[in-house]
Amino acid sequence: MSTATDLTQQSATRLVELLEEGTISAEEAARAHLDRIEALDPKLHAFTQVFRSEALAAARRSDEERRRGEVRSRLHGLPVTIKESLDMEGQAPTLGVHARKTLRAATDAGIVQLLRRAGAVVLGRTNVSQLLLFHESRNPLFGQTANPFSLDHTPGGSSGGEAAAIAAGLSPLGVGTDIGGSIRVPAHFAGIAGLKPTLDRWTNKGSNGALLGQEVIRSQLGPMARTARDLALAMTTLDPLAMAAMDPRVPPLPVSDPGSVDVAGLRVGFYVDDGVFPASKAVARAVTKAASALHARGATILPFTPPGMPDAIFGYFSALSADGGAAAATLLRGSEVDRSLQSIRALAMLPPLARVAAARVAGLAGEHRLERFLTAVGARSTAELWGLTHAMRQSRDAIHAAMRAERLDVVLCPPHATPALPHGASRDFALAGSYSMLWNICQFPAGVVPVSRVQAEEARRDDPRDRLERRALEVDRKSAGLPVGVQVVSFPYQEHVVLAAMIAIEEALSGEPDYPVTPATS
């Protein structure tokens, strides 16, 4: 490769090939990305820290090892980035909260240890939403991250710093976390690929969040990159036996090669409306376009509606707010609170009688989704929490049974109800993330791959019927040209099937004129 720009245009898979061929050095790859970070990140604010000298030193060590024939894995010498909420030795996982600035992690998170053992070169840490609790990446400590496709829009959250860095060519591969779409929504908003694996498929040791001890819905680490093939590279390279040795929750099971999957033999269900929040026109088109791409490869495509989606989604909000916002309030004590988090905190802490009254008023005004949301959130007794836990398990079992009854291998659906949000629009808009949240409830592997961009005639919404859909109309009207992706889901431990379908969609659509090409710069 002849220039730094050339290297930052390459996928992680291609960089690995160039490193293996000896065409480039790890130092050249790291330096190219570090220089691009220096040039572009001042307007994106994707990074909270850049480890320039440490990364270059690690890259030089990698080159020396390769010259001696000591290649640790296929990731040897590859630049990577890490979400700010993951432990890194000597660094503070702040979650964008002032009170956590003095914390220092004693060791690296498990996945960071494994990446270093594999020879990957850590470039830096990336920005998050405060407490990882909304679909933007903004907080009082590190500011607001912009979307490379439009600086007026967010790349999503809470792993939006990763999404922006990858979409802009500042990093070829990163690690995010996902408790309600925090990998998949940023992938959709920023035109990249992301995967939330089966719960505990990758170790979550050293991953920090606002709701520690809350076990009804758990966060899961996963890879983010510009292509689905890059995700497959990460998933098949990192050693599951090493993960299982450090974390008893991780099964010692290898991830199968996506190339072993016969896409022509897949049965694929799809839906574009989950009964909670109707998807934008462009988002719905992306689902049907992806389904058509798989059909052209020989897959069987059929409509499929998972049972009980609204009940499951409102149960999700009940579970995450069951402490009445106490955990978040403790973490935020003495810290400035982001505007998108202020209303979430106030709502969770609203006294029961006031919340019931507000719900009744919303219902009388025809705001029935808001009414149900207000009824769902807030403090719960231990008995009520146990009941929620049971209900979530029943939801998972019912969806699993329905997919089995249709003999499905894969489900396609929207990742989010809209394309990327303008900055600040996540406030009071959490229900729009329902499409991703469902698969956190189920604990199934789910990925997002780019499909298209919003066409001008799609930047509208027909007959919005309430406050939430009027907000969605405002989002849609500003969405022309933004990326849209599709969510791909399969059964637990079937990451290779998810990835095979994602790769097939990517291969079919990446050459089309409306495909969201990355690296992107706005």
C-alpha cells in the first residue's frame, strides 16, 4: 500500500491479509489510523482517549514477533478500538460520569486481555452515552459524538463512539456492549456491521454498566466493524477455551465457520412492524430488500410475527427500572446529568400515584403507548420482580417455539424504528429501540448489516397518530441520505448462521448505488 489513506480504507479482513503477506507492517497500519484519528476526530469526537505512543510501541513489537515467526493469531498486528465502559488497566471506566473519573481498573477486561494475547494493537477508547442508557453517545465528560454520514446526527449509543470511529475509517475493528441495541442501533445509524452474540458467548468480565446486579436483561459484548466478514474474523479467531478458562459463564464452544452454511437452504422469516412502533419507510424497505437478496441466493422467505412482542418490550422497561432508578441516581450523585438521561431518571423515580395519574391522563389524550410505558416503569417489589423474570422467560420460550414451528433458521427485522436521530432526539424516544430490545430479552444472537440509504421520497411518515410518531416524523424528515441496515437473528450459539446471512446480504447489495459506503466523512 502506498499511502496512509489507502490503509484506512481497508477492511479488517483485508488488513490481516496484507499483514500476513508482508505487504504492510503493523506499525504502518497503526500509524495510518492514528494519523486519521488526529485529522478527523476533532469534529467527530469518537474517542475519549488515544494511545498513540503505546499503540506504536505495541505495533513495533508485533512486527518484531512476526519477523521471528511468532504469529499469535490472525489478529496479530491489527489495530482495534475499545468502548470506554470496558476495563483497561490503569484507566477509568467512567461511563461519562464525573464521579467515576478517579476510578482505576486493576486489570484489563477479559476481552481486552484476549485481544492483546492475539496480538491486536489497541489504538484507543471510544465514547458512550452517559451510563450507557440511551441511543446517542454524549455525556458531560467527553461531549457529543457525531455521525460520519451527517455531523448533525448521532451515530447512536451506547456504543456510538465505536460506530463513528469505524464508519469514518479511524478503526477497522472494535468492541462494543449491548443491553438494548447498543451495538446494533449504532451499526444501523452509522452504516457499519455489528453483532450481539448469544448471552455469554464472549466473556463480559470487566464490562461496566449502570445496572450491576440486574440479571433479568443482561448486557453482552460483541464486535463491530465495517463488514460482516470482519465480524466473522473476530468471532472465529478469539479462543473460546481461553474465554471459558477465565469466565465460567462462557461455554467452551468454538464458533463455526460461516462459510459452512448453505444460504440456499435457509428458511428466513421477516417482519417490519413489531406492534410497538412502526418502522420508517426506508427501514422497512431495507428489511424487504435484504429478504429479496437472500431469496435470490435460494433461501425460502416467509412473513413471520414473533408472538407477544408488545408485552415483552414493556416488560423489558419494567425490569430495567424495577429499582426505581436508585442505581442510576447513586452513580449520578454529584455529577452533571445529560439531558437525555434527565427525563429517564425522573420518570423511573416518579412516585407510584403520580405515575398512575400521568398514565391515566396520557390514555385519555389518546397516547396509549405512552400510557402503557408509564404504567410499565418504576419501582417494583421483590415479588413483582420475580414475576417479571418469569414473564421474560416465558416470552423467550414462546418466540423460540414459534420460530421452531415455522422451521426458521433466520429472522430479519428492523434494528430501530427510524434511521439515525438528530442530536438530542433520543430524549423520551426509547420505545423506538424496541426492535433490538426484543433480542436482548430472548438472549439470541443478532447482527446488523448495512443495506441502503434513505431516499428523498422516503423521508416522511404517513398520518402520525400520537406524540411518539410525530417525533418519528421529525426524525424521518431529516433522514434523506442516511444509512439503513437490517437486523439478522438466529437461535442461541448459531452466530455462524447469522454471519452467513449477513455476508450474503452484504455481497448482494454492497455494489449497489445506494449502499452506504464506508469510510464516510461528512
